[in-house]
Amino acid sequence: MKQIGLLILLFLLCAVGGMAQKGNIIITGQVVNRQADAPRSLNINVNDSFSADARINVPLDDDGRFRANLDFPFGHDFSIDYDGIFMLYASPGDSLHITIDAGRLNKDVDAITFSGRVDERCIACNRFSKEMSDVIYWRPDSLQRYDLPLDEYMQCFNRAYHSICDTVARYAKANGFSEQTRKFLCTDVLFALSNDCLGYQGRTPQESVAFFHQPVFRLNDPDNLSNYLMYSIHLGVYHFKLCEQDSVLARLMKAKDSEAIERRQMEIILEQPKSISRDVMLSHYFEQQRRVPVPDSTAFTLPVIWQRLEEVSRELQQRDTAYVHFSCGSDSIIRHDAGGEAAAYTTICTDDFFRYLSKRHPGKVLYIDIFSTWCGPCREDRKVMPELHAQFSEKDVVFVNLSLKSKRKAWAEMLKGGELKGENYWFNEELSNRLMSAISLHGFPTYMLLGSDGRFLTRNASRPIEHEKTVRAILRALGIK
């Protein structure tokens, strides 16, 4: 189950978006000791349900300095991506100055240093995630016994949790951290541990669900909002469990009715008692499925959650079909020219990439797949993609694949192996960062539909695994009912 926990975290770290303009958390900093070919920007992975911009691309000036604003209504883990990812923490009102020593990244925990009005938990989060990863991900074999009665399983769980917390206490004391920070780290450990228990089944389906209601989790304790990210992940897994056992949803999934599935998943949350935890479940689900409408304000206990989700929903609707102007600047995109030659690549430098695509394929509908070579869900989609290609082989449709945040060698290997059909482009690290921001990319994979007139029909198209829904969308784009 460690792998499931890592995948959940990886998915969240992959959540992407555009540049935030407002904020109540000020982040300034400088990247020092950069190489000449180093990226000229960094990305801040906000990991926040309450932002239409889940990843902020921040340019560096000539001296490596940067500045950004975040707008968190609650304390929140987030991360910075610059030649690797490192975890931070901020709460409303914080002001952080970060110095990143590029020459020591991935080698030394002290490559990242802080000053300013920084929450101690930020320092603890960054150091703890690097220095104590063996503790964070330690799991006793007893927690793999998913068929144990709930009482017996909770005894194993609580022993593991308290054992890790003892280590946290010693770590906090050795580093001079406050009692508040110690509790914060223990809460993070608690919810991380719970996410690794996704496989627990118990003796009955009821026990599997009851696990998430155990007193140790304090589901409606406002203190859990001190780290909204970990709290919401826990409740997201709980929602997954509820969906897994819902007979109505099982029938809809068998019928492959994607829109009805999304509605039912929301209904399952609304069937829970009105509470803080239900508010958080709703916001977590909205972050994963931003196509669904936000429920009425009466569904929420905390007005701030509804207000913020409504704001994000309106902004996303306005953006969905807005045209995106993207310039390569001084960098180049690599296009693979199909035809059997492994080295048949062309360098593309354009002031307007999506206009370039549209002019390259006049009168055609473009189904654009934005992916990364290491992305598991991307590979799952690719298994069913041939069916989609075959269905539109005689139509004015072009399938375009944009590889972001990937090693060029890995991309080339996929091309050589025949995994990528259609027209293929590779973006280096700098271009990946800037494109993610420009198109408000929320995660991998993302699909977009560019109409035959060069306008976006949607920047949040359905996936190939949602076959019938995707076929209907492409047919509408072609003007075929």
C-alpha cells in the first residue's frame, strides 16, 4: 500500500494550473549557483482545491530572484518544482523568503533555506520529508492483513501510529521544534498512514468503511484544517471506499455512462451527514472532477469553502474555451516526423504554438493529449487509444501528443516502440513549466479539443477510456450529430 500512498501524492504533485494574481501568502526567493542551461522559471504546486491555478509558473530574473503570491484559506502543504520537488508548508498571513542552492539540490537538505515571517511548520515539513522518509513510509506487516476484524486491525494501526509519533517527538525535540509543530507532523503521519490502508476490507463492507470513522482520525476536528491537504486526501480515500461499495454506481460504471457516474459520485458525498468533513470531501472531489457543478451553499457547513469553490468554478468555465497564446521564446519544441526514421526530428520555434498546429492542419479537429512518459493513467489511456484512432481514421481529425516533464530519451523510446500514434511533440523542462501555466493544466493526462476554426472547444476534454463520451464530443466538433 506504500505505492498507493505515493501515487496519491504524485497525482497531487502533478496537479497543474496557471499564474495566480492574488494572494495572502507572499513568497520571495532566489535560486543561486545555477548552470547556464538551467530552467529560467520554477513551478509552485499549490495542491489546493480553492484555486483555478493549481500550479504557478514563476519566472526568475537574471539573478535568479522570484516572487509569487498564494491564496490559501487554510494551512496547506505545497511544493516547489525546480530540478526536483521539495515540500513546504504555509498558512494565511505567512511571508517566506526561500534561497535555493541549485548546486546542492537533491544532495543536501540544507540546499533550501528560509527567512522572513515563515511558519516553523514550513521548515519542519521540508526537513522531515527529506531526513525521515524511512519513518514516514514505514509500515508494519500487520497493516497488510486487510481481512482482520476492525477492532484487531485498529490495534495494529494505533501501535504503528504511536510508534511513528514517538520518533516524531524525538525528532522535534532534537531540532528544537515547538509542541504545535510536533502535533502538526503527527497529524500528517496519521493521515499518510491511513491512506496506506486503502486495501483494508475487514470482515464486512461495513467494517471497511467504519475504519475511516475511528476516533483517532477526529474527522470533524477543526484542527485538522491546519493541514488541509492531508485531511482532504484522507477523506478522498474514504469517498473512494464509499463509491467502491455503491451498487448504483456499479451499474452506471458497467453501462459506461460517464456523466451519470460523476453525478452519482457527488450524490454519495451529499448523502453523508452535513459536517466539516463533508465540506472537505466536496472540495476534494471538485479538485479531481472540475467538470461537475458546485452544490448549493446550503450543502456546506463552512461558508468559506462554498464561496471559494464557486469562484473557482466560474473562473474555470470562463477559461475552458478561451484561446491560449503560447510562445516558445528562445527555446524550441521538438517534433517527431513519422516515417520510420528514429532520428526524424524537427525543431519548432513559434510565437503561437496552437495557431501553428491549426495552420499545420487547416480545417481539421485536433484532439490533443498532454502527457508525461512516467504517468500511469496516461499509459492506461494509451491502451484504448487505437480504438479511437480507428474510429476517426476517415474523418478530419488529427491526434496530437504533447510530452511534458519527460526525459527526451524516454519519449524517444516510446516513439521507437510504437506506443505514440499521431503527431508528437516534446517540451523541455522550461517549456513544460511555461505551457503548464499558460493552459492551466490540472494534471496528467489532460485532453483538449481544438476546433477546425482554430478555436478551443474545450481545454478539459474527456479521456479515451471514457470512449462513448469522447466519441460524442469529437463528432460534435466535426458537426456530426
